[in-house]
Amino acid sequence: MRVLLIQPPMIHPRIFTAPNLGLAYIAAVLEQKGVEVKVVDAEAEGIRIEGILERIRKFKPHIIGAGGQTCVSPRSLTIFRRAKREVDPDIVNLAGGPHFTFTDHESLEICSELDIVVRGEGEATILELCQKIEVGKGLEEVKGITYRNKDGEIIHNPDREPIADLDSIPFPAWHLFPVEKYHWAGNKVIGISSSRGCPYHCPYCITWKVHKGVRNRSPKKIVEEMVWVKKNFNHDTFFFQDDASFLSREQMEGFLDELEKCSEKLYWYYETREDVFYEYRDMWKRMKENGLFKIIFGLETPDAEMRKHYGKEGFHIETVERMIGTLEKDLDILVSVYLLFGLPQDTEESLQSLIKYGEYLYPDHCSFIVGSVACPFPGTEVFKELKAKNMITSFDWKDYGFGKSVMKTSIPPERFKEIFTHFWTWTYVRPKVFLKQLGFLFSNNRFRRAMAKQYVFMAIDNIRMRGKLELDS
């Protein structure tokens, strides 16, 4: 049995190229059971559809698996169509990931070449599918799939129970991936996870729906994997890719204990809620000493009322800003702040206020300020709500990236685009930003030096964007 797992061409900023950790876990589980697996990471390898098809022809897989972000999902369907039409009509095409989990019927209806959608966690489901397909057995008993039977009917099997013990999953099959391509600001970085699931039910998030409840990996297993990756793949820097990393104080303390026991110097960063991280303030120094070099906060907006629409109550701005100051200035930990634009409740005034807040925070108080467009991804509570109210302007999944609004607001689409583009072109290209980044080129912190070097490329891109805006105005 030969299985080809494909990460389609994605939408990545120049500063960061990340691996698909989900595919790496699935590949490891399949290999453990004797399945022959190959992986194509089209984005990291710089190949497009024609290159992917060439890999398919060469490997001759029995099964192809692909997924991707919502905005990338049409590319997976294109791969499925062309693989069957141009390579082998008997290939079994599997789609997985959060997007396909919540668009399973629709995806099978619009793509006759798609055979099976794997819903939720894929490791155990795909392994069982391989075993059934190899011996020609039916799929009626396979939990966690939606598929088209021999009569062309779309069948939705019951959900599969989540994997209870995450430590039982083998380490990711990084030997199948172009690990040398993965980086943050030129520093080699690779993905890792501490948990699955999330206790918070934010309306714009899908994590708590894909993974029921919260399951944590043991700190010992996490550090064991980090040491294994460093020794085998020469990566000492890790990004925790789960959406709810280290929400448990017990897990964080155990993680730090294990880092202190191991003989390797390891670096890591993750994204978290500012209120959770603030409660760890007695551990910040210890976290820094044990390799934490960056932290990401999804603040969304400084407006307390607007934050409620994101499922976040309260916003103690003075406390948060003091915390950022301590991390940046006293501990030399890089802080990234994420702001979101484009709620249905937004007005031009609220967006201009958000831009001003971004300019206030960056570069005087934080290392990065990142603006994204709020997006109602399929399966989220907000998607269902806005769809029922006829407030979604596009159901073309290619539009569901992070730079285009697909929700009705009081702001005309072209004006919204202009405002959002202004955030990037003017927040990052200012004399004070340039001077600050110039100073970081001589920092003792290797990550600040890398960030400063990367800033040059970002500034050039933004200057070009600004020039285009001025020519168009």
C-alpha cells in the first residue's frame, strides 16, 4: 500500500514557512504499520500543481491525501481531479483537516473525483482506511468518514472517538519532509504540539469543535521529542502549533522541569491568551532561561465591547501593556500582537482607532504587530450565524484568506481594503521603525538580529505596496 500525503501550495508570509504537523503525525502512524508513505510539501519545496502531478506519476500511490486552509482547499480538489483524470482513475482521494470536516457533503458533491472525507483527527481513521482499501473491504464500519458509496450516495458515518492518549502517537515523520526549508525569519524552526482541543468556545475559532475537550501531552514526552528532533534533524527551535498551548499551569511547570533536566539547549515560542500568560508571571524568568524567545498574544482589539464579539470578556489594557513591557525590556522576550479587522460591527472610526493602536504598540512596545481580517470559517459559530442572516458576501473558499473580508459591514469593500492595506504600509514603514530595527542588527539576541534582517524585505514589499496605492489614488 502506497500513500502520498500532499500539502498544497499555501499562503505563507515571507518571514515564516511552517510544516504541516498533522500530515507528519499521520505519516508516522502509517509507517509504523508498514504503509509506504511519501510527502509533498508544495509550498516549502516551491512546486505547483504540475510538479505535484509529476510526483504522483513517479510514486504511483494507491491513496492520495490532501487538505489545507479553507482558502487552499480548492487546490486540493484540483489535485484530486487532475490525478484521476491525468494519472490514474483508480487512485483513492482523501480530503482531511478542519475545512473538509465541516464541508464534507459539499466537497463530495462538487468534486466527483473526491472519494472520502476524513473528519476530525486523521491518524487512526486513515490507517483503518488503508487497511480496508488494501483488502477490498467496504467502508461501512469506518468511523470518522463521509464517503461516496458504489451507488454514488454520500454516506456520513458516525464520528470517531478522539485519541485518548496523545503520548501514544509516534513522533512526526520529519524524515519525509523538507525540514531544512522550515524557518522563522531565517532561523530553522519546526512544529510541535502540547495538546489538542481548547476549553474556550470563541465564535471565530474551530479548534474546540474539531477536538472535543482538552487532551494534554506529558511534559516528558514533549521534551523527549524536542531532543530527538535536535539530534536527528539539527533543529533546536520549535513553534507550538496547537491553538491552546500550555493552558494548564501544571503542564507548563512540568515542561520547565523537563527542560531543566535535559542536557540540550532548546528554543521555543507559542501563542496564548494574554490573561492566561499573565497568571504565569512568576514563571516568566524561568521560561526565558529555558528557551522561550517569543510569545504571541491575540489581543484582537483594545475595545472591550468589540472584544466580546470574539468571545473575550474584558481587556485590562494597562495590565497587558505592563506585561508586554516587562517581557520585552526586562526579559528580552519578543512579543507579537495580533489585531483583527473587519467585524460586522466595525465602522471606519473603529478601524482607524485600531490602526492608531497598532502604531502606538509598534515598535515602541512590541516586536511585531500583525493585522488579519476576521474570517467566518466554515464550522464556526459565527459562520452559521452570519449565513442565516445573509451577511456573508462570498462562498468562494479562495476568498477566505487573511486579507479579504467576506462579511457585510458598514464599510464598502474597496474602502475596507484600502484601510487594511494602509495598516501594513504605514505601520511598518516609518522612520522610527527603521531606526529601531537598525539597532537590533547589533543585538545579542539572535532572534532579534534575524527579525531585523527580515524587516528589510518586509519594508521593501510595503514600500512597493504604498507606491501602488499612491499611484492608484
